[in-house]
Amino acid sequence: MSLAPAGRFAPSPSADLHIGNLRTAVLAWLFARSTGRRFLLRVEDLDDRTFSEIGNRQVDDLAAIGLTWDGPVEWQTGHRERYDAVIEQLRGDGRLYECYCSRKDIAQAPQAPHAPQGAYPGTCRDLTDDERAQRRAETGRPPALRLRTDTFVGTVTDLVHGSYTGIVDDFVVRRGDGVTAYNLSVVVDDAATGIDQVVRGDDLLSSSPRQAYLARLLGYPEPTYAHVPLVLNEDGARLAKRDGAVTLGEIGVDRALAEISTSLGYTATTVDGMLAEFDPARLPRHPWIYRAN
Ligand code: GLU
């Protein structure tokens, strides 16, 4: 049985949601609901910089601004077996290799021929068993697992950005500390829950070719992407807590909704009202500059 199509919002609970994150959540909800999709909420709490109290507050804030979702909130820490099964499948297919590189090793390694700037240079890709044993002894830490890809770039179609081509290198699927990497968990969860529409901040646009590659490799359908503009502070930098009143607790529901609605060119003061005004073709293409005061 195939799952009914769905969109989602998938925050990492490392800090309270700010007005920019709330706006992205509203947009994800508008995209899903305006196309008759289910809407899922997934808290991406795998990383050790994430906290369940923050995740719970994020859920409460999203409910407070009127967003609704289908089914219980999902927490990625409950999905470890799901990720492990996929990692074992990729391992069995000869698609994974151990990587002993530190960030510094990667920065200092010569660029692989034909590889774009910023791609993993392939240092650990073709090590012999002896070389691997030696690297393991030298580094003294457990290796990360990388996906053996067979390309350098990939192209996705994005509802906001059009055709986007970016790096598809041998990216990490499990970190050395055992934590499943973002690119794998997101692809596996989206497929497992019927998500066929990915709406998120455009800071993640550059990750989408890697994710689409992995989805294809695993035989999953590739979702539709919409990477929406971020919210910036008055200096043009990514909005952050130090910019002043930016969280729902600080600015309150009414003002948050009014700011989000105005930033999208709407007059509604509720998310249901925004749904009536929503037109994906008329989305602002530029970052929203937010004055926190
Ligand atoms: N958890 C990611 C973040 O908060 C977003 C993941 C996604 O939407 O694919 O940046």
C-alpha cells in the first residue's frame, strides 16, 4: 500500500525556532495543504547538540501559530533501526567505505581530478586492507562511513530555484561517533513516511543533489523540492538569537503571524487565511530582512 503524499517540516532542536524558521514552517504547511497533501512534523534530534526540551517547545510553538499535522510528531531518535537497516543494505551492495579523515585532513588533501571545489577528495576511497589498518591505528578513532558515488554533480528541479546543479561527492552516511548523518536520515525518513514534497530553507539547496542521488540509489521516488528564501538580519547575515526579539516567546503569536503574513505579501492574520491567499508562483524570491525590535 502506498502512503498518501505528504509534505513536512523537520526542525533540528538545537535552538528555539525563530521567526525565520516559523515562516519556513508556515510555507511548508501552505505548500502541503494547498495541494491536498498530508503534513508531517519530524523533530531531527539525532545530533548531540539537540535537546528534547527544545524539540517539545518547537512543537508547541508550531501548534500555537495554528499549524496542524497528521499523526504523531516523529522523533528521529526513534528511527535508528530504520537507518541501520539501510546502512546495512548499502554496505551489502559494496556502496560504503570507511573514512578516517579529519576535517583538517580533508582541507589539506589535494583536490581529486575533475572533482568540484568542496567535494570530498577521495582520500580513503580506494585504500587497501593494510592501508586501512594503518589509518585506523594512526587515528585511534572509529571511522565514518561514506557512500561510494559514481558522479561528481547532480541536478534537481526546485519550484523556487528552477534547475539546480550541485555537488554529489562521496558524502558521509554515518559519522565516526556512530550518529547517522543528516543526508541519510532525511532521505530514509522522507521515503518511509510518503513525503513527496520537501519545502525548507534555501541554505539546504546545496544538499539536495546528494539527497536526490541517494533516493534514486535506494529506489525511492525523488520528491519535489521548494527551497524558500531565508530570513536575514539588517546586516544581511542569517537571523540569530543575538539579533533581539526573534522567538515566539519574545514576540508573541499575533505579531509573529502578522510579520510572516506581511513578508509574504498577504493580509491574513491566521495560517488558514494565508492558505486562502497562497500562490506559489508569487512567492518572494529574495531573503526577508527582519528588524528585531
Ligand atoms: N533538520 C534540518 C534543519 O533544521 C532540516 C532538514 C530538512 O528539512 O531536510 O536544518
